Amino acid sequence: MDSPKSIVRLTTMLFAGLATVLIGCAPRVLVRTPPPPIPFYEQPFCPGPDYIWIPGYWAYGSDGYYWVPGMWEMAPRVGWMWTPGYWGWSDGVYLWHTGYWGRHIGFYGGIDYGCGYSGVGYAGGYWRENEFYYNSAVTRVNVSVVSNTYETPVLNKRAAVAVVSYNGGDGGIASTASREELAAAQEQHLAATPLQKRHVQAASMNRDLLASQNQGQPRAELLAKQLVPRPPKANYSHPKPHAKNKPRPKKQDRQKHGDSEK
């Protein structure tokens, strides 16, 4: 008979896989070797209101592991958050669990991706009605561009070192999904946005991002994607122009068109 620990692990993998099915993702990626550690990097400034941070991660392609830089992206729906994907060990292979958008953040392997994703939930900000508020203790924001900020210190703020990038197996993160994370896995989800997909495709074609080329440590300027800050939201409306009186035709014009003088 399976032990309670084994049952819990099986349940976690089952619901994590369910999230993958619900968003209709690409075929599963199975790898025999573990991904490199998640490198530490400085998050670029938030480019404008309502952007959500998508942490960088190691993806796998025909030439092995490659780094997908962290990036800022607009949520596809107001109030939705990003649950990062993660590598999980199962039956001798490493399986990639695809990230997704949803109303709540689900299980992402307990991986400390940094920038608010410490392994459970997200400490970098939250939605209030139709606007996103940023925790300036975790998220890099320019108050001249983003005005919705607050400051709440995070005790487990990540140190400036690389960390383990997979769940389970030899040397992996020993973390299982909570009841709330299992519930989030069953909610409605959306896959990565078209911009996110193009971003991953571009990373797969950059040989400088291959782990075999950079020994698991891409150059600092390649670890995250820089975006040009956009202007802050205007808090005023432009007045409508007043209708101008149509000029009265001159005498010769009225005569030309056969109009009688008034």
C-alpha cells in the first residue's frame, strides 16, 4: 500500500497536470537531466500601470536548456495573475508544467523565482478593483510612471544567489501544493499571451541563452527584457471643441448661386 506521503505527491502531480490540460498547452516536455539553477538578476523597472511580472525560467529545446528572460506583460483580463511554470521530477524524468493566467496563483513547485515569486503566491502586488497596486519593497517601480504603490517588507526576500529550479527528485525542492493551490488549479485558466509566446520563441533562437553556451549563467543584460516606460494614465478628459459658426457667404457668392439678398 502506498504511504500517505506518496499519495500526497501523486495528488499534487495530478492537479498540476490538470492545469496543463485546462489551458490546452503544447505537448509535454520530458527531460532526463535537471535544469540549471535560477540565476539572480535585477528586475527592470515596471514600464507602466497594470503590468504583471513574468519571471525568467529555463525552457528546453532541440539544443538543450535555454533561458527565457523575465518580462513585463499586461494581464489578459483585469484581476488575473500569472502562475509561473516549473520543472517537476517524476519517475526518473523532469516534466515541465506550463504556466497560466488565472484569478488566483496556483502551485509552481515551490521554486523561488525572485521578484515576488518566492515559491508560494506572489508578494509583488495585488489587484484592487480595476487597478494593480505594486509592493515597492519587492517590485521596481518608478513613481513618476506608476502611482499605485505601497510598501510591505517581505521576510523571505531572495538573496543574490542562484537557486534550485525544479521540484522533487535528488536535490529538488521538497514542496507540495496547498489546498488553496489545488483549488486554483481547477479554476478557469488562459495560456500565455501572444507576446509571451513570441518572447519564448525569440529566446529559443538566441544561442547566447543556451545553457550549453553560457554554463547556466547568461550575461546580465540577457536575464530580463527591458521595456520602454509608457506615459502615466491621464486623469483628465479633453474638452470637446466648440462648434464654429459657418461664415455667411459673400454677396457675390450668393448672387453666383442664385440666392436672393436678405
